[in-house]
Amino acid sequence: MFVEAMVRECDLTGNRYDTPVKGAWALAQGATGRWCAVMYVGPEVIAEEGYQLISYDDAVARATELGGEIDF
């Protein structure tokens, strides 16, 4: 899941931004069942790859439906 969020860096490109930019958190469910952000994704990657972002509230709802704890 890619959740719309303000980010200060992109883990995929190594870019760091002077001020937060509109990017995304890449969420994953770990072995313990917790959902958490595992990477920060910058706007350039989102544009290049065409990732579809969801809102924070939609991410909470989906993670709740799928089970596990929410840690983001």
C-alpha cells in the first residue's frame, strides 16, 4: 500500500528535500502482524512508476480489514 504523506526523503532515489514534499509511505505487514511504513517514496518515483496513492484513513481501514496491528 502506498499512503499519501509528506516526506523529507526518498528511500528509492536517495533524494533529500529541504522541506517536506507530497510523497508516500510504502506500508507492509510484518511477521508479527503489525502494519508499518517500510520506505518513504518521493514524488518523482510516484510520477515515474504511476503508483496509486490512498489516504491515511483508507489505509487504516484496509489494514484493519486485513488484520494485524496498525503502527503508522
